[in-house]
Amino acid sequence: MNNLLKIWKENKPVVNSWLSIPNSFTAEAFGKMGWDAITVDMQHGQTDYSSSIAMLQALSSSTATPMVRVPWSEPGIIMRMLDLGVLGIIAPMINTKEDCEKFVSYCYYPPIGQRSFGPMRAQLIYGSDYFTNANENILSFAMIETQQAVDNLDEILSVPNLTGVYIGPADMSSSYGMKPKFDVKEDPVFSNIKLIAKKANAKGKIAGIHNGTTQYAKEMIDLGFKLVTISSDFRSMSTHAQSVIDEMKAQKKDLNQSEAY
């Protein structure tokens, strides 16, 4: 079911998209672009459970693996999203081994987890043998985005069945008293980024990170990151639209100045 496992088995990076706008047409359009994975953001995006249903239905016609960043590591929403058919869960603010153990348990059926059975849509789209194959195909990513999480990194990475860790560079920056941003090159955050990739790979876990630009994402792949997200639907749209209006306003200003002469 999960094509990302095949990509990683070939030692290649996964390129992930990020959907913050609760719109099925946006999801469908991104699904046709060729992303390896597409993540619906329920934490800081505008998407809730109801709007995510139509988005996931729109993604069913694409080859992208559907994932979601849940608003919190809470069993109810994690299990509901898995029942909808997402194949990967990214959970924010995993700061301790205990946090991570609880999160991972919510993602998998017994005996390795405590996920409740009732995969209505997941079984519809993946088949009647969904239960048998789910644990082997569900991805669990713990977000490392605070100084506390970095301090507990070794213990978090030791949790069985955790697929990997995912860096939130903005929150990590603010945790160290820096301005929240992507594409960080300043220490201690940049040193943490390199350390996390190194330790995750050594433990056989997937290292993921959110990036602002393709150039930085390529640098992260060189560091050993196997899951890279670039920008988001909202940022891509607003950045391009802003560049268009800035260019047109500059042309209008030049025209007005020339007419003044």
C-alpha cells in the first residue's frame, strides 16, 4: 500500500507537499503534480476532520501517499485520520520518550499498539485485508521541535516501531530564543539539525524536515534527510501572487515617473 517504503528501500529521498488550505480542488491539483507524499496540516493549517475527508477523497486519484499532521498527539484524532485512509501521521511536540511511546501506540493495532479497529474508509480503498497489512504500512513521525526534545533525542529514537522524526525548524528556533523561521543556518539549531539526521540514520529511522526553499531541501538531503517538505500550498500561492503584484506595481511606478518628465 505505501509507496514511500519502496522509495526508502531504494535509498532515495521522499519529496513531500504540505496542504494548509481546506479545499478538495487544491488537494486534487497538488495530487496531479507528482509529489511522493502529500500531508494535510491539521495543526497550523485551516483543515479540520470534516474538510479533510473531501481532500483525502481528491487525493485517491493520485499516486501520492496521503499523510496528515495532527493538531496534537491525541488518540482520538490519530485513529480517526488513520480510519480515513491516511498512511502517515506526523505528531507535533513530542518531547520525551513517554510522549513518543504513547504516540506510536495510537498508530498501530495490537499487539504493537492500541489502535482501535474500525477502518471504514481505509478498508474501502485499501481492501478487506487492510487490518492484516496496516501495521506494516503506517508511518509514524515524531516532531522534534524543542530543546527538551533534542535533549531526549536518543531516548525518543529508541522507541520501537517509530518510523522516524520530523524537524519543525520554526518552533525549534523559538525554543532557543531565536526568531521562528525555516532554512536555518545558525547554531545551535543548525547543529541540532545535522545531529538529528546523523542519529536518526544511525538508529535506522527516517529523518524528515520542513524547508522553505528547494535549495535548502537539497542541502538537507545531502545531510541524510529522507523526507523533505518544501513550503506549502498557501505559501506557494501567496509568494507567487505577491511577486506578481510587486512587479506590476513597480512597472506602474516607473510609468508614472516617466510621465512626470
